[in-house]
Amino acid sequence: MSKPSVAGSESAAGSRHLQRAVGFWGLMFISLGSIIGSGWLLGALTTAVIAGPASLVSWVLASTMLAVLALAHAELGATYPIAGGTARFPFFAFGPLVGFTAGWMSWLRSVLISPIEVEATLSYMDRIGWFHDWVRVLHPNGTLTTAGLVIGTFLMLVFTLINILGVRLMSGINSVTAVVKTAVPLLTVVVLMSLAFHGSNFTAGGGFAPHGAHGVFAALPAGVVFALLGFEQAIQLAGEARDPQRDISRAVIVAMAVGTALYLLLQVAFIAALNPDAVAGGWANPVGAGNFGPYATLATAVGAGWLATILYVDAVISPAGTGLVYMAGAARLSYAMGRERVLPRVLTQVGRSRVPVVSTLLAFVVGELAFLPFPSWQALVGLVTSAAAVMYAFAPVALHALRVRDGDRNRPYRLPAGRVMAPAGFVFANLIFYWSGYEADWKLGIAALLGFVVLALTRRGIPAAERSGLRAKSALWVWPWLGGMVLIGHLGRYGGTEVLPEWWDLVVVIVFSLAVHYTAVRLAMPPEAVDAAVQHEEEGESVPPPPASAR
């Protein structure tokens, strides 16, 4: 007999809980609005400098790899539709210790996105002549001035206020901004391609791939993967979806498809619109040294100054809309870990507007701190991409383990060829982690260690009789995996010592990943423990949506 889906047995009893109030379009725009952020404004230039015209291959490669990971998330989100899913799917399969590790990496990555998007907004605005002259927000080295910190803090406060007022308001505002964020890039593609299309640029400056395969792979963490991140945000808010079994998977798949197509078109338009003389000798400065608004610069160069004005306005809307959604996602992740008792219970407090207020305030505070040690957009992208790779890696291995241990549960959407695609997804995530570079990888390792200090302090505050077992046996694979990947990064060709020969480094990553994946699946919790964990976590989390007549 098939087990019921998670949402099907949720109770409305108890005090304040999350409320299921978001439909398909709201969920889809939450994911799409997360995908289309500062990445479209800045990603094409960064990747073209690194890979030249072969940056198109980088986009195709990244979208293929992330599509597999998105489909794995789609199955998990539809099967276990509760808040902060990326933290809770591994928890269901492997217990609290693995759940915390996944949740901590997910939360770190999500909580840093809002300040990154604010940084992108300020960096773009600083290219506007009158704004640069009257309100200097950046020092020459890219760090924020006092005025920049004040404006950045104001934007973070706006994100916080909208999130606290309720998920329905946040979803509505995001849906409007997501439409604008999609329309402006499409308009940019049409205008640039119709006014300037230089086909010779695709073989200029050293040929199609001036830096070879290394350039293609190096471009992935420099902006390509970062731009495509965000499809999982609908899953983070699944505890507030009206019909999660029907809508979650569709929202993730549609958002990923639209975002991928848009980014490919933008890269083609960017390369084709460049002045051929600017790239004849190479791709180091395709739009001129110091330009941080590539599409606006190109629009002005081809005689579409009006489009440049629209782009400067969108430079505020696109990153701000993404920052708004990621603050919501970060709050749901810390809320989920609070429910699992691996972070303080106070993070589960839900306000009158049925949102996790304390978790939202925590996201604001940590986001503010991120302005200080990481003062520029570029400084954060590598670290966030590395953290996202770890976060995404937990999904396919958890999916495989849950199919084995919890296979009778109703799955409204199933990943095709799951036995092949799940390990492939784990390999893809580890390759992205490796390409992020050793500098980002070892820093993320330090962040993981810091997380376990937080876990230890949290558990010390819980009475011994109330502490659940950590399921250490089911977590035996995690540290060898993370430690092994950092070691491979140290020996590799992306910021490491280059001990591993070219191409053989990728073979090492693939073989190591497959060994870890199948070991992890064998170490998953027994079926009865998985079922108990699922039932315990979903009890009383959400209240059902009001009747149709009341909406």
C-alpha cells in the first residue's frame, strides 16, 4: 500500500504555523525570479573574458548539469513538500547530522545571496554618471563606501519588512518583478541582435575557444553556474504551497527551462554585438577596461541609448527581486533546522503573518555582516557557487536513498531513469565544486567546521532527555566526501598545485563521487526510521489554504 504524501496528513492544530497560500504561478516566479538576478547583468562579460565565444559551451554544459539536479529536487519537493526542503531531504534519509550539514551549507549560500544582489545593484548604479558624481557608493577597489553601506542596509531592511509582512505579499511582489526581469533581457536580446550582429566575433581573438577546455570549465563558477542558481527556491517555500504535489515539480521545471533559454540568448547577443575591433586581439577587455555595465555599454554603442536607461532601471529591479526571494529561502532553511533541533528552537517562531519572523531577522543580520568581509560582487560569487554545489549534491544522493528506504510513498513526479540520473547528479555537483577552485573550497571547509561548533552549542542547550540521536553511522560518508573533494581541489588545476594531469583530474572526481554516492545510499537510515522522521517533521507545520470562497 502506498504511503500518503507529506502534505496530505498535515495538521492545523496547535499555535501559529505556516500557511499554504502560494499557487503555481507564485512558485514558478519565485524560482524564475531567483534565477534571473545579477547573473544576467554581469555573467556574460565575465564568462566571455574567461572562455571567449566558447562561453556558450559553458552555458550549455552548466544548464545540462543543473537540469539533472533540478529534476531531482522536483521529485523530492513534490514528495516531501515542507519548508526548507534542501535541509530536510537529507535529514529524512540520513538523520540529523547529515541534515544539519546540508542545511548549514544551504543556509550559508542562501543568506549570502541577498547581500550579493545588493552589491550588484550598487555596482551597476555606480556606472551612472550623475549617481557616481553625487553619491559615491564604491571605493576605487570595489569596496563599499559609507554611503554604499547605508543604501545597502536600507535595501536589506526593505527585503526584511516585505518578508515579515507575509509570504503572499512577498510572492505577489516577486511575481511582478519576475515578469519585468524576464521582459527586459528578452528586449535586450531583440534590440542588440537587430542592430548589431557580427558573426565573425564567434571565431575572433584566438578562435572559438581561445583558452581551450580549461576556459570552458573555469567560466562555470565565475558566473555561469551562479546565474542559473535558484530553481530550488520554490522548494524552500513548499510548506506554504497550496497544492504542492501538483505545482512544485512543474514550477521548478518551467522556471529552469525559461531561465536557461534566456541566458543562452543573452550570451549570443552579447558576443555578436561587440565591436569586432575590441576582440580581434583577445577577450581581456571586450567592452573596455573598467566597464561594469556591459549591456548598457553595448546598447549605447549601437545607438540604443533608451535601452541603456531601461537597463539601469532593471539593474535595481532584477537583483533586488532575487535578494528578496533568497531572504525568504534562508529564513525557511533556518526554520527547518530549528524544527529538527539542530539550531535553536527560537528560529521556528512564526508571527501573525504566518512567516518565520526570527529566522527572517537572522537572515538580515547575517546578510549585513556579509558586507564587511566580502566587499564586492566578484568576491562572493566563487564561495556561493561552491556552497551551492555542496547543497545540490545532497539532493540526488538523498533521492536515491529515499527511493530505496521509502519507496512506497506517493511520488507525484518521478525523475526519469532515477537509478542513473541520481548518481550522475551527484557527480555533476562535485564537478561544479571542483571547478569552483581550491580557494573557495577550503574556505567552505572552514565554514562547515564552524557550523559543527554551532551544532554542538545548540545541542548543549537541549536537555539530555530531549536530544535525538545524530545517526552518526548514516553520516560516516560526509566528512570523507567533503575532505576528499577539498584534497582533490588542492591537487587539481583550478587554484591548486596542478599535480593531477589535465582530464585525469576530472576522472578522479567522477570515480571518487560514484564511490561516495553508492556508499552513502548503503548507509541510509532503515525504512522505519525514515518514516518516523517524515511523520515527525510534517506534523503541524502548515495549515491548509482557506476554502476557495474565502480567497
